[in-house]
Amino acid sequence: MRPEITTYLIRCLKALRSVLPALAVGLAFAVVSLVGKISSGEKIVWIKIFSGPLIYSLCCFLSIWLIFCIVHAVYEIINKRELRENFFLSFVISFIGMIVGLLLARYFQALYEGYPANFSNMGGAFLVGTFITLMFLFYFYYKSSAEENIKLQALNAENELHVLKNQMRPHFLFNTLNGLSELIESDPQRASIMTQMLADLYREILKNSKTKTVKLVDEISLVEKYIKLEQYRYGKRLDYKISLSQDPVELEKIYIPSLVVQTLVENAIKHGISPAIEGGIIDISVVSNNGGHQVTVENTGAPVTESKGGTGIGITNTISRLHLLYGERHGFSLTSKNKTIATFWMTGEKID
């Protein structure tokens, strides 16, 4: 089945949800009729009072829904594009469906109550049908508008993620090239090795950045290569350790936004290790608890503060990406006293 037809059928099935408001309209008219009969002292036949409005509600609604869906489907199949949302046109289509529904309802009511069908004096029924028509249209347009807003928000989030990724890749490259330039004159051989490592690392970064999330083990592997690359610049001033408490099999199931840990490590080296005369240690740990996973990047170098750029493009983009990918299902904190600690919590799910 063609994707557009499948999508349209799903839309039609979703529109069936508005049958509940239609039944509510029928029940409302039944209650009005009941109150009138109680006031006039007439004999109350409960089945007749409620069966009539409910039959009219169902017949009107289903006729409107069926004709509405058929007209839209025929138009889209012939013209290969969606029928533009036009309230007047939709009302005309629904009005025709309502008339058909009223005639069917009168027939089925007569059949149910056991008397010949009579299509005169249908003013009250017409009023019920008009309410249901308007209710269906407003409900349909409300739902269509809500779904369109969700699509636009998703598209906007995709665009923002794309922009953030495009910012982070050159940001990483420029920072590393700046370090490389310092070695070209002072230590050409080390600079040559560092250039080759940078090429290999950037190739892996480009590969990982094609998806929204990557395996945590792949991100940690990339981070380790990045730190080893930076050790060519800092020597003994830079050390690191990585602690993963998860079982290796379970570790393979954890996914993380690409370059997030690398960005935090890069931030720690640039703003923590580099300014400190004695350097420092980067400590990366991952702990799983309460159905989520907490990633922590610590460094024992100089304290990272806002004035030193600790909340610059790297941290800002990291926070934005976590929010866009996980919404409320994540957390992030950055603290700095004796050592700087960047921590974030996320679900670890794979997001395509």
C-alpha cells in the first residue's frame, strides 16, 4: 500500500474519535426531551427517549465521516496532492453527509420501532444533525491543527539539532588545530603524529555525527582517542581515567548523543587543565540507576567559571541538544569548587 494512502487511512481512523462528542450531542437532546416530557406529565418510555437521538447521532456522524473521507481520498488519488483545508468546502461535504445520515436514521428508527418510515417533520432531527456537523468539523480542524503544530515543532527541533551539530564539529576542529599549531615549530615530529591522529579521530567523529545518538561504548572510545591526542600537547600535565560500572553486555544497549561526552572533556581540558600549571586529571564515569544513566566528567585543574567560558558554546550546545532529544527526561549540572564536575542524566534510549 502506498505510504500516502496509509497515512490518509490513519487520519480517517483518528477522526472516528469524534464519535464520542457526537453521542454526547444525542444524549443532550435526549435529556432535553426527557425534561419536556416530565414537565408536561407525559408517559415516559425510556427506550424511545434515548434510542432516537442516539440513532440519529450515530447515523449522522458515520455518514458525515464516510463521505468526508471518501471525497478527500478521491481528490488526493486523482490529483496526487492533499485537498486544501477549506472550511466552506468541508461544511458542504459534511452537510451532504448529514442529509444522508438523517434519512438513514429515520429509516433505521422506523425499522427499530416497527412502523413505516416517514420522512416528514424532520426539523428536530435536522437541528441534531447540524450540531453534529459543526462538532465534527471543529473537532477535525482542531485535531489537524494540533498535529500540524507537533510536526512543525518536530521539524524545528530537527533543524536546531542539525545547527548544533554543525557548530560542534568545527568548534572541536578549530580548538585542536590551535593546539597543533603550537607544536609545528617546537616539535615537528610530534606535530606530524598528532596530525595523523587528528585525521583518524575526525573521520570517526563525522561517522558518529550522522545519527542523533550513538552507542555509549563508541562515544567513550572516541573520547579516549581524543584525550590521547591531547596528551601529545600536554604530556604529563594531562592524565585520565574512565570508570564504567555496567556489565559489558548491558553497556552495548546504552545510547548517548554523539559528541556530548567529548564536548565536556574538551571543555574540561580547555578551561580546567590548560590554565593549571601542574595540569590535572580527567575522570569520566558512567553509573546506571533508576532506569537512567548518569555520566560525570570531573577535572582537578583550575575551577571552571562562567567568566572563564565554562558555559560557552560547548556547554550551551550540550544542554540544548539534551533538551531537544530527551525533553524533560534528562538533567544537567555544572559545579566547580575544588574540582569541576559536569554531570548529566539521560534515559540511554536509541533515538533515530
